[in-house]
Amino acid sequence: MQSARIMAEELDQNAITNMFREAAEAEARAAAALPHPVNFAKRASISAEQMQMLVSVNQVFSQSLSINLSARLGAPITLAMVVAERSLFHDFIDTIDFETCYIAQSRFRTPDAGSMLSMDLTLVEPLVHLALGGLTTIPKATQTRELTQIDTAIMEILMGIVCAEMNHMWAPFGLQASYDSRVMPVSARRFFPQSEYILTFTYEMHVGDRQGSLQISLATVIASALLREVDRRDHERIQPAATRRLLQERLGALGVRSTLRLPAFRVLASEILNLRAGTLLESDLPTTTPCLLGMSEGPTWEAQPMLSDQRIAAKLVRPHAPSLPQR
């Protein structure tokens, strides 16, 4: 009897525990289904102005690197930035397969930090083929092969060219880096701390008829210094005279709400009650009193009603105090 009572108590306790667990899970599912506000000002975000400046700078970098590599290798090579984004290194790892990439590192002097460069292995073979004097018609690879010492030596040179072009791009922002060495895939996963925010530029690269991606990831300290300088330059940017004239013309074509009215005057309550269409209201204002032309949040002018091209116009007489006279 005693054991049966204890078993019943345990079953009741388990049932209660399950009920609380199910209620908590249901509450968690309901909370997950609700929309949550997004804070676009957090450190992981890039503003529209920052992105515009980064795209502009990277266009020069992409064109310069494309021309340089095409001239050196004697084949058409094109590079174009696809996206720039800030993310946790932990999340970045989930988007890249290090086993299918050639990975290298460069080192910045000021501030002292590194950057990681990763290129699809599908691009390494045609680049090495062209560097060894091969024809621009790049043969298709039947299977993926291990990189040889010659492959690595050639890629060291090519990655050095990429870093040199990076220096031309970042020089106006006070950032300089030098090529360091290749990074093995097993070490690449520990290149940055898992919780560090990195700024990654992803480029689409074409080598002949081959296509792949090149990614450049900057450490937090480098990314922060770069974005601060981008903000400063964006605030100090001076618009060309032609742009200013165009903006002035477009602003001049905008309509501004305005009113043309008499100064305030007294009206008897009985006259207001008896208002009808065609009723005349008498005021104590002299017949020479000008009207007031006012604009929203703008100046007020004394004005004379006029006709111009069959339209009611206002001839400005003199500026008027913002507040209407009381009578």
C-alpha cells in the first residue's frame, strides 16, 4: 500500500513537471512567432552611407586588380564586389568551406591586426595554368588535386599582388598591410576569435571561363578604423558644383504651401451667426492695409494682391513680424 502511494505521488509529480514543460515550450514558440524589432545601429550593421562609400572604393580596387592580373597573366580576368557585411566569425565559418579554398593572411601595421583572404580552389588551377605560360583556353579539370609546391609558390606571388592592390585601396584611409603566408584550413577556423565581428568583402572573380569567389575578411579593429574614416570622409565630402546646381534647380521646382490673408480684425459674434453666402463683413482696417503672405515655418511678408496671367498673385511690399497684430 505504501509503495503504491509513493508511485502515485511520483506519477503526479511527473505529470505536473510535464505540464510546466509543455507550457514553457508553448510560450517559447509563441514568443518566437511574434515579430521582434531590429536594431540597425548595432555594431554588426553597415549604414547606407558607409556602404555607398565602400562600394565606390571597391570599384576602383576591382578594376585595378582586374587590369593588373590580366596584364600579368595574358588573359581576361575580371573582379567585381558582390557584398560587404559585418558578421560574427562564428557565423562566417558556417558560410564557407575551408577545404575547398586557398586561404592566406596579410598583416596590418597600424593598428596591429590581420586579415584573411580566401579564394575558391576552382580559380587556383586556371591562375597557375596561366602563370606557367599556358594558353588562354584553360582545360577543364577532371578531378580536384592537391596543391603542389609550384602551385603554392605561384599563389604566394598572386596573393602578394592582391595585397598590394589592397594597399592602394586603403592607403587614403591610413591602412597598410603586407602579405604574410598561406593558412591551412585547420588553422583558418581559429584565425579570429569565434565571437569577433569581422568585415568581409566578397568578390565574384572570372578567370577565362572559370568563375569563383574571393573574400577578404578584416579584424574588428581594422573594420572599426575603416568605417570611422569612411564616416569622416562622407561628412567632409564636398559636392561638385554641377551637382549643387542640379539640386538647387530641383528644390526650386518644389511647391511650398502659402496663404495670402488680411491681418486679424474683430468680428461680432452676431455677424458670425448670420453668415451666409454673399455676406459682407466690415472691418476696422484701413483700405490701404496690405495683406500678409505667410509660408509654413517661413517668413511673413506684407503683400498687395495682384493679377498676373489671369492668376491671383502677391506683390511683396516689406517683411512683416512673425506674429499677427492684435486689434
